[in-house]
Amino acid sequence: MNNVELYKMKIFDNMSHCTLDEAIELFIDNIQYMDNIDIIFVDEKKGYNPIKSFINDYKIEKGMLSTPFVNDHFYIINQRIAIESAYNIKPKIAYFFDINLDTQIVSYMDANFRGKIGENLKQVSKVFAKKRKYASSVSLGPYLIENTLFKDSISDTVYDTMLNVFTILYNKHLRFKFLARYNAKRHTNKLINYNKTFYNSDMFEILRYRYKLIYLMLLKMVVIEFSNKTFESKARKIIEFSNNKLNKIMVGELILALEFFKKKNRPNFFGKFQKNNKNIIKDIKNAAWDIYHHRELESSMLHVKNKKADITISMLYSIDKRFNEIRKLLKLKMLVIDHSTNNYYPFYENTILQDTIKKFCLEKHFTLKQVKERNKSFNFNNIDSLIKITEKVLIEQII
């Protein structure tokens, strides 16, 4: 990260603490640095809610369908829109929906197709087959990634499940069922073949390391919880680990760790992280998948594109109460998308990390100098060894 990128990060951080008008003004003042930048800002008064009609159409009674933002009133800031705003021109923005289904929902839809599901879950499985105009935006990304990211091949079960779900969705597009099955098969094959091309690519390796990073942070969080008494000592250790050993500050995961360290009002999502749990490694891995799927909503707004849309709005549907509870702790107030560097920068509404840094005087770990040092020292190849070390410590703690 060079000096220009560091300066831009400082601007973005300042914008995240501004009102919408102040953020636009700050953007314009630094517009020479804002090439190929899209900023998704939420503002209930001046923002536009593009998913209101979608939510009203579905009237979901069970579970949670939501974006990763604190509210759905979006205002997009980029060079074109900033200039138009300066001249009081109302910007026109085209949105594309990326509707991700939790792996559990995909399993319910598959079971419904096979006729092997209880009456109480049939309505859940049919939610996204009700409206033709949105069916094409439904993504099975979480299911596909979770079942292929660390596998050498795609199993027949995964293929059949995806085929059945796409058949349900295509039934709303086509009059004849045999055409729905035919198109569902084409769609499934295309997606599977596309997925296979990335198996040995840098992109898939990055996705694997994203999951490993989340898993490592959850492991370390539990190890620290089991060996420390005070909130301050736990907070210091997880931040020092991030800065000194991992050489990477993962803001979202630090927020979750600090929420976990609180004795009061601890999220039920962490309920299985107990010393007497002999399956704790497996449970942490499963929890890491949930966090991964939520965090991938942020990156999909960078990578999922539509030729007719200016911006992609990603959503996730789940009926898992514990998972939905944790999703609320990681709501965005702003997301910066840098198309030049293919990076994105999330800014969260939850202030527990900032409050902790200030309370315990931990600012030294978050200076620009430290950012530079971490960027020089961070190495993906160290993650596997850190995972092995941390797993060993955790196993010793629970024996």
C-alpha cells in the first residue's frame, strides 16, 4: 500500500464519520484521487431504497432477508454523481440484485423438490420461487463455495441439489416443465464448469485464505477467552496477535471477538464455544463458514457485475436465528469499492472496536506507520502454520 493509497484510506475513514452532505463535499475536495471509486453510503433521509418493492413483494415471515448495511437507503458517491450533485442534478442509478441463499435454504428447496420436507418448511423453500421477476437474481454462491472450496471435485449430491433448485426457479420462467429442467441443467453445468476453471487459480486461493483467516481469528478468540480473565487482557491479546503475529487487522472479526469477550449479552451464536465441548474445532469451522458467507456479501458488490447496472446490491436470506443475530453486529454504514485495485473497504456501524481502542489506549496499533509495517510483513503462507499452532493450544485447553 503506497502513500497515495494510505491517504485515500484516511479520506475514506473520515467520510465514514460524516453526514452524507459532508461526505460528498470531502469526496469532491479530493476528487483527483477518486478514479474508479464507488462508495455506497446509507442515509435514511436522502438515500434511495431500491429493494423496498422486493421486500414488499415477498413478505417474508420467517427468517431474515437483508443487505449487509445498517439500512437500505443507499446513496452512491462516485465522480459522475458527485459532479452532478454539485450542479443540483438528480443522479440516475441502476441497481442489480444479488440474492444469496443460505446453505440451509438450498437444502430445504432440494428436499421440497424431492418431496421430502415437512409442511412447516415448505413455505420457506418456496419463497424465492414465487416471483418470476426476481428468480433470475437468486444465487447459490454460499452453497457452491462451501461444498467446493476445499474439495478436489464436485460431488453428484452437490450437482443434483443445484439442478433441483434451479429447476424450481426456472419453473417460474417457463410454461413447460421439461424446458425448465433443460434450462436448469444448462445453468447448472455452466456454473459448475465456470467454478472448475478457478480450482487452481489465484482467485480460488484467495477465497480459501479468506476462510482460513476467519477460522484462525475465531480459533484465537476462543483460546484467548479460555486463558484470560478480564475484558481488557482479552482485547489486548487479540489486537496484539493481529498486529504482531498475523500482520493483518480484520476489523469485522475483531468486532465479533470483542462481542464474544463480553460476559453480558454474549451472542447465542457463540453458545457452543465451551471448554467441555469435545467437538469445538468442528463447531468453530462451521461458525467460520457462516461469517465467511456474510463477509462475502461485501466482496460480491465488487465482483458481481451486470452490464445494465451501476451497482450491485447483495443480500442474504437465512432462517438461522443465531446466524441472523450475529449478522446484525456487522452492519455496514459505508462500503468503498476501488475498481482500479480490485479492493473493497468496509466501515461498520458497530463501534465496540473503536471504543475499546480508545478506552485501553491501543491507538499505536492503528497508525499509518503500523499499516505500512503490516503490509510489508503479511504473508498468506504463514496462515496454515498459525492455524496448526492455535488448534494445538485449543485442544490442550479442553483436554
